Amino acid sequence: MRQTLANITAVTRPEQLREQIAQLSQQAAAPNLWDDPEAAQQVTSQLSHVQSELERVEKMSERIEDLEAIVELAAEEEGEDQDLLFEEAESQLEKLKRDLSDLEVKTLLSGDYDERAAVVTIRSGAGGIDAADFAEMLLRMYLRWAERSGYPTKVMDTSYAEEAGIKSATFEVSAPYAYGTLSVEAGTHRLVRISPFDNQGRRQTSFAAVEVIPLIETTDHIDIPESDLKIDVFRSSGPGGQSVNTTDSAVRMTHIPTGIVVSMQNEKSQIQNRAAALRVLQSRLLQLRHEQEQAARKELAGDVKASWGDQMRSYVLQPYQMVKDLRTGFENGNTAAVFDGEIDDFINAGIRWRKDSESGADQ
């Protein structure tokens, strides 16, 4: 464990984190900080993240020392007292191993955009009503995961299906490294269950697609000429409150050269929806540029991989209960907990798998 912690410390560089904290604390103390609420939120969020990262590393070392002290103390005792101390040491050891493993996974997030906030889009696929219902189940799963993790979220657009569920939904996760963490969730997800929408109670397989892109930042300079955009306005659909469903405030933005379409309807005004749509469009163009660069590098390296099927994860509720990631092999039989947002183990396994895959490709 000490060796693992030494490797983590070498990557996280506590001294650099302390310098970052000093700089960010100075910015956070500026009297005019909240003149620009968006920039202020970014500074305070980043400060909180860096402080938390440093604290985790420092506390981990203290916890290892505390565990050693318990073991040494237990060795000096006898009988029941010794048994109790060793039992406490075993309990602490398991927690420490798990937390150290989680911390180690965070050090693997070193991609170009991994430290960004994330924009996640979920779309229903093949499977009719069940697919729309499954898409809504996944939306709830990710929002619950973010809530459990203490990450702020904002649902930016929801397109409701006619009978049940959703056709698509887009939401933002505003936390450092949200993109790097959630990017391993991108792909096709499959659900197998007895359909609640089938009168004959037959088993149904349905699919949903998850897209994860990094949130654009002002420094990225993704310029989009006005002539490349087609903008349509329409009336918002679905459950509404004040100023929703009453005016043509929703915006559909099409990027003509690539055919990328972004819809926004959850803001109160057309101007706000247009700004939100443009930001997501810029993020998707940034992701597209990144993918093209990666494809060019793979082509130069002659990297050709074979893959089986489209789905990366299966959620089986019938005839047995199991969620299994087909890339990593990680599985969990507690499907209710998974759909309630307990997906950290899947994410961590995915991050490790991705790092191993990249290392294999480099070799």
C-alpha cells in the first residue's frame, strides 16, 4: 500500500497542488469575484477539487500509519483485546484498500480533456417503448450517481416519447474530471427484461446510446460562422412550468457542414436556449476534432482492432439479474443498486481497462 501511495503521490505532485491552492485562494478572495458568476463558480469549484485531492493523498498516508499502530498495539495484547484489535485492523485494511484503489484510478485520468466538465446525451435505440423507458432509466441512474458524488447537474434538453420514457435527454455534469470519469460510459447499453408494456409478458431486448463530450471552454476557440448554422425555433414539449409550452422559446441548431443537430428547450428564453445550444454544439465539434486526430494517429500506427457487437454493457433483469460490462468483464448482481446510481465500480473498471488498452496499443 505504501508503494501504491508513493506512485499516486508521484503523479498527483502535492507541492504543485499546494501552489494551485494558493493561486486559486487568491482569486477566490478577490472582491470582484462574483461580478462574473460563471467564472466565480469555476474558480470556487476548482479550488474545492484541488483541496479535496490534496487532502485525500495526505489523509491516506495518515490512515496507513494509524493501521500500522493498531497492528503493533494488537501484537502487544493478549486474548479478547487482541482479537478485537486485529478485527478492527482487518476492517480498516479493507476500507483502506478500496479507497486507495479509487484514488489510484483518478491518477489514470490524463487525457487531453479529462479534467473538463461533461455533457451527456442519452438516446433511445431499437426496442420501441421499452427503449424509451430504458433511456429514462439510464438518465435517472446517471443523475443519481452525480447526486451521490456531490456533482452539480443541469438537464439541458429532454425529448419525451409519446407513450412512456424519453427519446433523448442532454445534461451537464459540472465537476472537475467529470468528462474523464464519465467518458468510459459512452457507447451502446442493452436491457433485457419482461416488458411492462407487453400484455403477453414476453421478454424484450432494448437499446440506448450514451454520448459523453467535454464541455467547451472559452480558450478552445471553436469558431462557427453564422452561415454554417441553421436555427429553428419551436414550442417546448413535455411537462412545463412558467413560460414553458407558451412561447416559441425552444431552439434547434443544425451545423450544416457536419449535420450535427442540437436542441435546447429547458431554459426560460429563446436567447438562453440558443446560447446553451451553441455551447453544446461547440463541445461536439471539439470532440469531433479530437476523434479525427485520434483516427489519424491510429491510421499512421496501423492500429486495427476487431470488436464483437455494439453494446458495451448489458442490464439483464430476466431470467436472472445481472449488470455486466462486456469490455472489462466487471459485473454486479444488484441491479436495483446499479440503476440507483451505484456505478463507481463499473466506471473505475472502465478507466483501468481504457488505460490498459492504450498501453497495449502503444506497445
